[in-house]
Amino acid sequence: MASSLAAIGLRRTSYRWPLSAAIAALRSTGRMVGQIAAVSITTAIIAQSAAPGQLQAKVFIVFAALLLACLPVIARVHEHRGPW
């Protein structure tokens, strides 16, 4: 009975923890998928190269350029604080 009363109280206060947890999980999953894809693609490209060290340096430069290109977009994302 106590849990049902707590659930009613949470509904009344518009407590939305499960939704924000789901959003955080999706964000984390997206980051992990991106990291795995970047490492996999980089490894596949470097494995085909005759000079893997030089190619890896070029790949790192490309990733650094992508990160720098994304910084203005990242800075524009609104950071919400407080209740959803």
C-alpha cells in the first residue's frame, strides 16, 4: 500500500525520473555506438595500408578536425536544469 501511495504522490508532482533516465541511456548508447564505429572503421582502414603509422596520424587529424567542427554545434545545445 505504501508503494501505491508513493506512486500517486509522484504522479501528482509530475515526477518523471524514468523518462530522463531513458534519455540519458539513449545518449550514452549513442556515444558508445559512435566510439565503436570510429575504432572499427579506423582499424579497417589502417589494416589495408602499407604505411599504417602515417595513415593513423592522418586519421587522427581527420577526427580532430571533426571534433573542432562539432564544437560550435555542441555549444548551442541547451542545458536544461530543474524539473522537466
